[in-house]
Amino acid sequence: MSASNDHSDHDQPMWKQPLPVWAIAFACVVAFMGIGLVDPILPAIAEQLHATTFQSELLFTSYLLITGLAMLITSFVSSRIGTKTTLMLGLGAVIVFAFLCAISGSVDAMIGFRAGWGLGNALFISTALAAIVGAASGGTGRAIVLYEAALGIGIAIGPLIGGLLGEISWRGPFLGVTVLMAVAFVAIAVLLRGPQGPRERIALSAPLRALGRPALGLLAIAALFYNIAFFILLAYSPFPLGFGAMGIGYTFFGWGIALAVTSVWLAPIVIRTWGRRIALMIALPLLAADLVVAGFLVEHVTALVVCIIVGGLFLGVCNTTLTEAVMEATDLPRQIASSSYSAVRFLGGAAAPPLAAWLGEAFSETVPYLFAAAAAVIATLVLALAKRPLAVIDQSDADRAEEAESVVVGDAA
């Protein structure tokens, strides 16, 4: 009976999902907009608030650092107050701190408010992934594709809205995300129903202990270096581009669209063809090569724009594949796996922007891209050297069923 039900779920169109899934997905779009929203206005903030490039990059670092650290407690919190309450608490915090960013008068204050924004985002993001995987029809793989589609759309739209509103004032994008987050808050409050109360309580140490699982720990290390490459491309590139807010917005809109397209359509094909580990070992070196080209052609603006958008294609494949791999890496509750993995990868993202700014000022604008390429190569080497512990991420549900059947037949014999 269960097998036929599973089969019918997989036969349903990917986009045929319950309303609560769409409510969470919409909120994810808005949440991920917050990552790219600041991108087009970084040069304007640096100029109007008399901040250095390094200080401006700390707007990413404070946000990502607190997001990463807070990920370690999100499963502990949500297991006590429930999924819906955790989601709404996270969204509420983002609304408050995005508004405070909009009215702040110094870059230092904004760095602090972005940290608060990161706390809200952590509560929301890790809980949202587990909630979508739990509520979506069609299995884990389809749920993750929906989540990554929301991520891609949010990252794509964020710079565009940031550019449009940033042309009016650098405060505009922060006010815009405040309003959109309020809409998402209402959508979650109204549409997310069902048994959302506290479940089995998760220990505070559970995400840290989860990293002791070889497959999950190795994926987290690979993701840390991957995120260094990701956020150097995203956070540092507005400065060598030399565009205004709208030009940066259009560039990263193209980047985000490329990321979204490969997340949803190309990544599943690559995974089916080669498996998750090999898919990553193909996409990461291609990303590294793209970053090397970007570094050497950094003074040629058209070439840099092309490299940024092409980089989005490889990032989309990596994002979906890594997220799927983490969900399949252990038998731990998905929320614990998501929290521990996300904590490590966001810490890599937090280190990248100020490091890129320092490398660019100390050496040249080429060096940050070469450093990002080296990080992508290190991520590839981690995966290459971990074939045995990562074998589990390429086991399909059918493989597991066949393995279980062979064990039963062997016992019977």
C-alpha cells in the first residue's frame, strides 16, 4: 500500500503542492531576497555613510556569522515552540531589523542590525527547509528542488529590487524587504495549519554532535569552502564592476536567474546521470575555472558580467546537489542535519566578503577571485577524497529498498 502511495506521489506534477508549502516557499523567496538585496547598494552605502569597502562587506559578514551560529540552536528552539511559531518568530525578527537598517544613520549601527536580521533568518531558513520537506508531496528530492527554486528566485529578485529601490535611496531596499516580509508573515500565519505544536525535544548539543557523522561532517567542510567561493563572487563583485545600483541589480538578476534555472532543471538531470558526489565534482571545478577567468579579466567589465552570470549556472547545480546530499547523508531528523550543515556553510560565507575586500586592497582585484577559485578546488578535493563515507548520498530510495530486501532474503536463506 505504502509503495503504491509513494509511486502516486512521485507521479504528481512537482508544482502540485498543498497551500502551506506555497506559503513557506513564498516566505523563503522573500528571506533569500535579503542576501542579494544589499548587493547593488554596497557602493552607495560606502560613499554616503563614509565607509570603507571592508566596512561595507561587514554588512554581509555580521548577517552570515550570526545566521551560522544561530543555526546551531534553531532545532532546539523549534522542537520546543513548534514549527509555525519558530517560522513566525524568525520572520518577525527580520521585519524589525530590516526596518532598523532602513532608519540607521551609520554603517556600524547597520552592521549590528544586520546581525539581528541574521538571527531571524536562521530561525526561519533551517525550519523552513525541514517544513517544506515534511509537507511537500512527491518526496524529498522534489521538496528540495522547490526550496532551491525559492532560493534562486529570491536571490535573483533581491538584487533587482535592491537596484530599483536603491536608485531612489540606499534606504529603499531595506524598507522594501520590511514590507514583503510582513506579507510573508501574514501568509504563514493564515495558511500554515495542522499539527504545528512542539514535537520530540531536540538537545541543544544535537547539531554539533551531528557533525561527528562522517558524511555530514565532510559535506559541511566542502560546503564551507564552496560558500567562500559563492560569497566572494556575490559580495565582492559590485566593487570592481563600477556600476550604479541599477547596473549591479541587473547583473545579479541575470546571475540569480541562471542560478534558479540550473537549481530547478539542470541539477536533477545531472544528479540522475552521475549521482550527487560526481555532480558536485563536475560543477565545482567548472566554477573554479569561471572564477579564474573572472579574476584575470576583472578590468574588462563586459567579461566580468559574463563570468558572474555563468558562475550562477554552476552555483545552482551545487546548491541543489549539496542540499539533497545533506538530507540523504544521515538518518538524523532533517532539521538537525539542516541546522548543523547550514551553521558551518554560513560561517564560510561570513568570512568571505571582508577577506575578499582585504585581498583586493592589499594586492589587486584579481586576487579575491583566485582565492575563491582555490576554495572551490579545496571543496572538490574534500569530495574526491571521501568516496567511501559519501557513498550514502548516492543511494536512492530504490537502492535502499533493494538492499533491505537482499538482507531479508539472506536471513530467510
